[in-house]
Amino acid sequence: MRRVTVVRSVVLFVLAAVLEIGGAWLVWQGVREHRGWAWIGAGVLALGVYGFVATLQPDAHFGRILAAYGGVFVAGSLAWGVVADGYRPDRFDVLGALLCLAGVAVIMYAPR
């Protein structure tokens, strides 16, 4: 896989994670923290845009993209918790996220 293609793929995965995790967080804030319908609506919008971003991946295989994205989601969710909620992951959280990201690399970027 060409370097430019890998960089594009990684950027799209990060954007997808921001949209999906951020959207879910906004819905959570709207419902669980009673911040209201505007937060919920913004979250639903972000989640909808996430669905489109996933289709922009250079690989054409839906299953491969979503399987790999799962690892990005795991690591991104922990990172979001650190930044947005002050969550402090322990060494097992970090190890699990790194294992997931290694899985992303194998699934998406291993030579075929």
C-alpha cells in the first residue's frame, strides 16, 4: 500500500473516531447529564456524518474497514475519556488499546 494511501486511511480513521465517539459523548451529555436536546441533536448529526466518513476509506471491503475501525474506536474512546472526562487509564487499558492498534495495522496495512 502506498504511503499516501496509508496516511489518508489513518486520517480518515481518526476523523471517524472523533465523529463517532464525540457524537456518542454528546448524546450521553444530553441525556445522562441533562444538557438538553441541542446536545443530543449535535450528537446524532455527528454520528450520521461518521457513517459517511467510513465510506471514504481507500479499501473497498466493508468488513475489513469496520473490523479495523473497531481497534481505532477502542483506543480513541480511552483517549476521549482522558481529554473530556479526566479518566485515567491503567496499564491494562493502555496495553489493550495498543494491542487493538496493532490489530488495525495488521488488518489494514499488511502486505497482501
